[in-house]
Amino acid sequence: GKGGGDVTKEEFVAKQQERLEKQGKEFDKAKIEKRFDRMDANKDGVLTADEKGGAKKGKSKE
């Protein structure tokens, strides 16, 4: 996932876990993985900058 802002599912989950634990919130791996799968438009297991950007705006290409 280095360069270009691409993130693998593993990296995404780890980053979310770290963020939630810092906030003292419960970490639900299954929920985070589902969110990743929703964001991963082409289902290649990697979030590109475009896919992350699309998810942030709340627009889905379905």
C-alpha cells in the first residue's frame, strides 16, 4: 500500500483499530472489513485514492 495512497484491507483494518482504540471505542473487525468491502469498488482487495474519495463523499457507483 505504499505510494499513490492505495491501502490494503489489512492496512485499513489496522488503521481503523488504532484510531478507535485511541478514542477508547470498541473495535469490531467484521464491521471494519464490511466497510472496506463497500468502499472497494472493483473488489481487488485494495482501496485506491479514488475509491476512498468516492466513499468519503457518500456516493456509490451502484
